[in-house]
Amino acid sequence: MQKCTLALGCFWKPEENFKNKPGIIKTEVGYAGGQKSIVTYDEVCTGNTGHAEVVRLSYDEKIISFKKILDLFFDMHDPTQKDMQYPDVGTQYRSEIFYETDEQKNEAEAAVIEKNPIYDGKIQTNISKIKNYCKAEEYHQRYIEKKRI
């Protein structure tokens, strides 16, 4: 089993979109990339923590590759928007791939190079080593499923 952590705007929709994909074992929403190891939603919403809203995936690489996950990542949001996914605005809604291994880093860099021409060279997706991941509050987990939005 492998893990990856992706930021692509508000975490509710990506979690919903990823949760039933073949090979995805578990989804969890949280915050990553900021200065502190433990933060709250209210703190992240200020835009001052450096964290992004993220979906963390546990997956079976024999069923779904990291490359396929990255293809889905780019299809699920607009990677050309800087620090937002309309209508949500702020650094916490940025597009970012948080890698766990050098292999993931290399695949993420290759994916951006491959996809950038499709987006007229305007991809704003960051690629960073995972740091300070913090699971979001329970009411955010499977939010759309719970609320049936």
C-alpha cells in the first residue's frame, strides 16, 4: 500500500471523487504544507498557517498507479488557478502535489511537464515534499457523503 497527498481546492469534492476509484483503499481529508504539525480548520481558513486543504489517499499500486492518480488529479480541478479553485480563494485552496518518495517527486514533475502543453503552459501546481500533515476534523471526513450534497 502506498500513500499520496494532493491539494486541489476544497477537499470535500476530491475526496468524494477519489473514494470509489478502483485501487483507492482509503481517503482522508486534512491539511499539509504549513508551519505547524497540528492545526484546525479555523486556523487554516485565515490563510496564515501555510497549509493547504488536502486529500490523502491510501492506494494499491498493483491496481492504480501514481501516474493514473495524477491524471485524475489534473482532471478534477483547474491547475492553472493560483491559490484558488473558484469560488474558493486563498493559499489553502492551491494546487499542490505533496510527494512522499523521490519516485513520486519524479512522477509528479513528469506529469506537470506532460500536462502543461494541454493548459497552454499555465500550470500553477506546486510539487513539495510532504510536511506537517494533519488530519482534518471528523465533520470534514466524507462530508459530501454525510450531507448528501
